[in-house]
Amino acid sequence: MKKIFLLAVLASGLAFGQAKKVVSSDVQWWGYKIAKSEASSHNGTVKVKSGDLVMKGNQLVGGTFVLDMTSINATDLSGEYQQKLNGHLKNGDFFEVEKYPTATFKITGVKKNNDKVYNSLVTGNLTVKGKTNAISFPAKITYANGTVSLMSNKFSIDRQKFDVAYKSTMQDVLVKDDMDLLVKVTAK
């Protein structure tokens, strides 16, 4: 009886894939401001709270990441200006982290890409502030010795689709709707 149960467990792992836990991650972001006198940008990081990548054989077939939005950090500034921007990003003008402390990305598909560097197109559902939208991005995916790595190309999302709808009160300043992300994840 134990042998039958063990075989059933092994067979289900082969049929449905094996989950690899995320052991390191790096999510970078870029936001852009356009003013009449100049254009500027800010960039930073968001930590991955938890996640897994699902492999079927040596192919990535799914996975989920939980982003810790309370960790959003502008890395292009320091001191008082960094603290002010971090606070601004965490309040209701942007990500409202007290109400929405996490965001999630669930992979719904991975297709081969003809690009020599970014060999796959990853598609999934991104949920930020309770709003879910499908996104896709090119990524380099490698799998060796039980470790899978995913490194995206820089890609854009429209923050307005997630109710990240800050509008400046100054008429000569505009925050672009598109923000860029770059994701690096390693799972074992």
C-alpha cells in the first residue's frame, strides 16, 4: 500500500510539475515625471515576500510571486528626500500599502520566444491594489542542477490600470502612466 501511495505522489509530481521555492529575487522599478522645464525619473526596488516557480521537466510552466509593497524603496535618492518619496509612494496617492500591503503575479503561460537573449515570453496576472490585469514580458529562463532562474527584460505596465492614479496638483508636472519593471528570480 505504501508503494502505491509513493508511486501516486511521484506520478502526480511529474504530471503537474514540481514547485521550486524562490530563494533570491530582485524587482526593480522606474517611474517618470515630465515637467515643462525638465524630465526626470526615480527608480528603486520592491522585495519579493514569497513565491514559487512550477517546473514540468526542465520547462517553466507556472508560478506565483507575492511582492511586499511595504518594502518599496527609491534607490536613486538618500536621506530626507528618499524618506519623503518612499512615504509618498506608500500612501494613497500611489500604492496605499496600509490597505494593500502585497501585490501578486501569477504566471499563466510561458512561450518560447525567437529572441536570442530573452528566450521566453512570460504571461500572467498582476494584482496591485486589488486590481488584476494580464501582462506579458520577455525573459531569459534557465534551468540547471535543480535551480531555475528567470531574468526579464525591462518592460512597461500602465499604473492607471491598477488605480495607481497619482495626479500632480501642479499644472506643469505630469507623471507618466507607464512605469518600467525588471524582474530577476532564482528558485530551488
